[in-house]
Amino acid sequence: MKVTNSTVNNDIANLRNEALEKKAAAEMPVEKAVSQPSDRVELSVNRAKIDRLTSTLATMESMNTEKIESIKSQIADGTYNISGRAVAEKMLRSVGIETAGGDE
């Protein structure tokens, strides 16, 4: 398939027109029935979850702080060693690529 500027421009124009039509449709006023109640928000159900997550994050922060301080002192002492291979393998696993070496 030959791609020309006119083909690309036509495709872009079509996508732009579709987006504008969707935006115009979304902005059209919607008539509300008089009997509908107003919107409500209830946070009480999620409040316990928020408190639990806040507590967990506070705990994680202290664990990270300890790890950071440990690494800082190792770097200062010149004893911090890390395997470049281990870093590369972890990076590959994080994007879904399995490595043959595994954790060595």
C-alpha cells in the first residue's frame, strides 16, 4: 500500500471530524426529568479503605527510608555492589520478557 500525504491527511481529517462530532454530541444539553433527585456522593463506605491504604503507605515509607539509608551508607563506604545483569533481567521482566538466566 502506498502511503501519500493525501492519504494520511484524509485519515487525520476523518479522525478529527469523528472526534469533533463526538464532542458536539457530548456537549448537547440533556433534559432532566423534574422527578429525578439531585446527585449524591457517599464517602463513608470508602473511608475505611482510604484509612487502611494511608496506614499501609505510611508503613511502606519507613521501610523504604531504612533501605535508602542502608544503600547510602554502603555507597559512602564503597561496599555497594549490584549486578548489572540482575538489573537488566529485572527490567526485562518488568516489561514481560522472560530471561533465560533467571535470578542468579
